[in-house]
Amino acid sequence: CEDFDNLLQCLEDEGAEEITVLGFNTGVQDVINYFHNGLKTDLIKRVIFQGGLRDPRLDQVGYEQRQNYKDAATRLISQGLGNSLMPSEVYPGPISAFRYVALGGRHGVKEFFSESLSADQMNMLLGHITAPCLLILCLSDEYSPSLDSRSDLTNKLDQAMQCDSRVRWIES
């Protein structure tokens, strides 16, 4: 958050009055974290999130096993090996330790917009965002929900964010 605080301070010092922040993919985590912990959130006048949807393959293993994998990835990162590939049994495709923690961990970027979250869980994650927010989700995403689920997810997201929010589904 300190880097984000410094950036916003520099922009304010240069005369910026209305700052819009874009969080793309794992950048969504950074923006959401900043709204939880940052010092200068009042300078952010608008937020745009573009994120993917949770890969259901991440749910094929139980919570305990997923936590073991996340712990292993965290150890690799702490050893300076964050770009190392995780073992193939962790995920059915090549994935680095950094990426696994970002995507596969609880409250990873893909988790924020998951239809599996309850309204209360989603509110806990997103309810502190105060700036008007545009959330863009892609219809052609590999894990895009059905039309009925999409409507439910959109309603849940709208209710969770305690700001003027819009959820938009785009083709690509």
C-alpha cells in the first residue's frame, strides 16, 4: 500500500483532482487491498475492475489440500523462487508459485467475483469500496456462468459494493 500511497500523493502534488484506478486481473487484488488498508482512498474518484472468473478446477481438491499447495507456493516465493513452476498435481497446467497464490488461494483475484461466494462473503471483500465502480466481466471467459447464474452474480456484486456500482458483461 505504501507504493500506492506514494503514487497518489505524487499525483495530488501535481494537481490531479480526479483519479480513476484500473485493476486488471491480479491488479484487482491490489486495488481491493488498497481500499482496505490505504491512506489516500479519498483521492480515488472511480474504480474499474476487469477480472476473470474462478476456475472450477481449483475447487476439485479440498480446502486442506489447497492450503497445502498454497503453503508450498508461499515457501517457494519466500525462497526467491516465485517464478518456479508448481508440481503438476497442483494444477492441470503450468503455473508459477506467484500465479498460484494469486489465482488459487482463497481471496485470490478469481475469488472476488466467484458465484460460489455468499452475499455476506462478497460484502466483506468488496463492501469497503467507496468510489463509483465499474466491474467488467467477460462472457467469453472460459468459466463464464450460465445466464441465470450471471444474473444472480451481478445482483450479488451490486449489493456487496456499497457504492455506485455497475457490472457489465462484454463479449471479449
